[in-house]
Amino acid sequence: MGGSAQMATTLAALSSTYGTTKIYYYLGAQGSSEHEGGKGGAATIVAAADLSSTPATLANVLLIAGGGGGGGEAGSNHDGYSGGNGGAAVSQVGVMSTVTGKDGNGGDNGGGGTGGGGGTGGAAGRNGFKAGGAGNNGLGGQGGPVHVSSGPSVATGWLNVGTVPTGIATNGEGGEGEWSGETGAGQEGGGGGGGYGGGGGAACSNASAGGEAAIYYPAGGGGGGGSYAAASAVSLSLSVTAGGDGAVQIIVYPGPATSGQ
């Protein structure tokens, strides 16, 4: 499941801190399941700059809700393991918040990826036939792909932009969920969620020997992406429940903060 990010501010604070009161948003798509392992979800981002032409930095990004990790492929006798949730960040007055995504679930024969956080990508899942891919560092990001016969699948992007913003590129992208067609390989791991540090991709699981009677062990899920919320300017009790797509909440007061806000 996608994560969440929340802050509260004023128009004056936005203008003094970021030099503008205009905001841009990028709606992260959920990971998809057209492949055996689930792709990771993309992060949802709110920024004070157009990230199609400006690099994403902590000086212009307000919120990042990390994407959830994709689930692993089912085995012969067991469902695939679930991916980790994106982080849930809520900032306080003058204090930003960064929260690491949850680790993907997994087992001894197919490990889940580690959640990303603090701008650092999560470690790849191991304990299987072949380790997954580590999540990318940075602010982003696309949801992690899964491995197909020709290499990585297409990564998960954004619902309201047609191409990957050049200011994000592969920063914060979730790691690749691994698969292998080699003898002894099992099922496909899930991709990591994108975010403020992408979640790690899960490993390709093992398979027992035995030809047609082989047992294919379930694969692990990808780690969730990290979430980020810039420092708030207003003291306010914030509460939002993240759905499958994740959630961001920015409350902007038209005037300066006053007592009781």
C-alpha cells in the first residue's frame, strides 16, 4: 500500500521559503500485476517547482508519499509474500519528517526487499535463487520494475504526466524484482516502491529439485518507498488515511499563523 505525507503552512511561508505560492503535483500510479511478480508503486509528489525541467531537491519538494512494494509471485503451495507499505510522514512546525518504508515480506527461499528512507535506497532482497535490485537513492521516484526475459519491465510512473519528469529521472526509483529462467530458479520477486529513497526489489525464489515434481517456493515482496514532509509553518493536528494509491495532504492558510490554528 502507498504511504502518506502531510504538512501545514501559509501562503506567506510558502512565498518566503520557496519564492512562490504555486505548487506542482505528480500522482503516483499503483504498481501493476501484468507480470508474475507485482511492480512497485510510484511515489506521489508535491513540489514548489516544475520537476519536468528542475531537479528535485529538498529546497523545492514539499511532500513525497512513498509507493508500496509489489507482491511476490505465488509458489506451488503458498501465496506470494506481500510488499511493504510506503512510509507515513507528518511534519511539525519548523521540523521536517522523513519516514522509511516498510520492508517487504519474504521467507528463507525468497527474501523481500528492504524499505527505502531518508533519501537512501533500500537493500535488495536475498535468501533466494537470485537477489533483487537495490532501490535508488534520491528524491523520486518511479515504482520498481520486475524482470522479464528481455530485462527490466517498464517502471511505474505518474497518472497526470505522460513522461518521466527530467528533474526526477531514476532518482528514488524502486529496485527491480528479480526472476531467472535458469534451472533451479523459482518465482518472481516484487519490485520496490518509489520514494525518498526507493524500496529494494525482492529476490527470485528457489525451486526444489525434481523435474516436473519440483516445488516452487513463493517469492518475496518489494520494500516500500520512503516518505518526506517539509517543515510545517502552522501547528495543526493532521490526519489522513492512505489508500492503495497513497495520499498527500498540504493545508495552506491564506494569512499568517495565529493562535488556535
